[in-house]
Amino acid sequence: MKRKVALLLAIGSIVLAVEARAWVMQTASAHSSIEPLTHGIGAE
């Protein structure tokens, strides 16, 4: 049972991370001042 809960938590956190990243990228593309920063971080 504990293993199942841990697995669900892991999947949930991964989904949250992906969603958050997608939201950040969407927000960054809307703000041209932030866009160069995200591109610089992504290039490294």
C-alpha cells in the first residue's frame, strides 16, 4: 500500500512540474523582457 501511495505522489509531482514549466514558458513568451532570460537558461 505504501509503495502505491509513493508512486502516486511521484507521478503527481512530475505532472505538477511539467505543468508549472509549461505555464512559466507560456508566461515568459508573453513578456518579451523575460524571454531572453529563459532562452539564456535553456541554452546552458
